[in-house]
Amino acid sequence: MKINIFFPFIDKPYGGGNNFLKALKNYFENKGIYSEKPELADAILFNSHHNINKLVNLKKKFPQKTFIHRIDGPVFLIRNNNMMLDKLIYSFNDKIADASIFQSKWSEQKNIEAGIKAKKYKTIIINAPDPEIFNKKNKPEFNKNRKTKIIATSWSANINKGFDTYKFLDENLDFTKYEMTFCGNSPFEFKNIKHIKPLPGRQLAKILKQHDIFITASKNDPCSNALIEAMHCGLPAAALNDGGHPEIIGKGGLTFNKKHEIFEILNKINDNYQQFQTNINLPDIYQTGEKYIKFIQSVYENKTDAKKLSASDKFILHKNILIQKIAKHIIS
């Protein structure tokens, strides 16, 4: 079985989904099961709403192929807008996909509540980073005799990525005890937090390892790749008790519900640092990649017939794409 990831990869600092899918592609290539050409693949893994125009044409031409949908969101919860894009995603899941992959239990539940039709074949697989980049190699030992170094990262400057909380920390964190860095794009200028522009993976990993605790306050985040990358670099985490954060953190950090709780959370992690660091327990790309392969293989072997697009299916999909374009969403 050959797999193609039908996604517009970008080779520069970009969103976490792009980084994860690049790592997954590398894993498939190393296993000898990846096809660069979708027409030569047995299974097509497509992501959210990306490449949807081309995806419709691919489905028309090769209805017998196995189409697997990696689902994000719900997007409307992240972007604070209407459900137009989610409805488009759900129509593609319904009409094109043979199976769905959710990134967290939270994401599956919220998408079902928002109206996605559950597929016969569905699963939950958490993301994982490239182990050659995001790892604990050469990370300095924690030292209580200096300021504890906190870091947050985000490629997106969306306010829901936690910036109201980071602004609060910029104004209220005890900078005699802590220092804090933000790496990425921000809608705010910071007075006390050091701001570093977005970095490619290897440079970002190097910066992460120079810090002690990762913090994220992103809201409605289904499976934060920023959080996953940091924890794979050996950083215990403090995270907003929302989205997929609790599923990722496990016992490798603590969650908070209100901004003022952060100070106590940071102190607890700081005082029990080695224990929290030891408790970090996340799947690596080898485990995650194998879960993808086994699930896709199972769907490929067990689906009974080709899911062909009817004339009404094509009309619905093209109508939804047109609505999105009119609404000025960027559809690749």
C-alpha cells in the first residue's frame, strides 16, 4: 500500500500542522510506503480544507482510492467566526472521505457537536514532531540557582492563541524570579517579555531547549503542535485547561483556568521540576506514524466499495467551495 499526503507543504516557518505533516511524510518515506504522485497512491490522506479544488478532481478521477480525512478544529471556535468553513470541511468529510482522523478526543467531541457526520471508520491520533529536530539532546539541566526561563510560541498572531494571557504576564509576572520569551508572531509589543520572530524548526528547537517551562494559553486548540514540540524538547508545561491541552500534558505539567492561577502553577512546576519533566509521556513520530499506517491499512483492506461522487455530491461540493471564495477565505 502506498500513501500520498495531499497537502500544500511549505518549507519555511509556518503553522504546526504543516510541521507535523512534513514529519509524517518523512516517516512514510523512510518506511518505503510514500508516493509523491497521488495518482500512483492507494490511499490519499487529505487535511482539513486544504487543496479542496484539486481534491474534488482527484476523487472524480480515482473513486476507488481510499481517502482519509485528517480533521482540525472546529475552525469557528478558533477563528471566532461563523461555521461556513466548518460546513465546507464537513461536506468533504461526508462526500469524499472513507474515514476520519481526529487529533484529540476534545476535537472529535466538538466537531460532532458542531454537526459533522461520524464515519464508520474513525480514530483519534495525537500529533508528534520530527525527532531529529525536537528532542532532549543537549538540553541543559534545570538550575534553581538562576531565574526560571519560560517560553511561549505561536506562528499565528490570532488573539485566541493566548495573547491576552501573555500580555497579562508581561505586566504581572515576577521578573526577578522568572524571565520569559515569546517566539513567533504577536499582535502586541511586549515590555518585559523577550520577543523573537518566527524561526525554522532546528533554530526553534535550540531556543526551546534553552528554556525550562513552556506555557500556552491558546483557546479551543485541538492539538497544539507548539505544546507538543516543546514537551518533546523536555519542557514541562503550564497550559490553559481547554482544547486538547489536558490530553497532551498528562502529568508532565499543570493546567490553569484563570490568569491569576498561573503564578501558583509556575511555582509548583518550578519546585518539583524533575518530577514533572520525568512525567512527560508523549508518543513519538514512530508510534504516531505506525498508528496512521495501521488505521489507513485497515480502512483500505476493509472498505467494501468505491465511494463515487454523484452529480448532486459534485454540485454540493462546488457550491460550498464557491461560497467560501465569495466569503474571501483562502482556499488552496
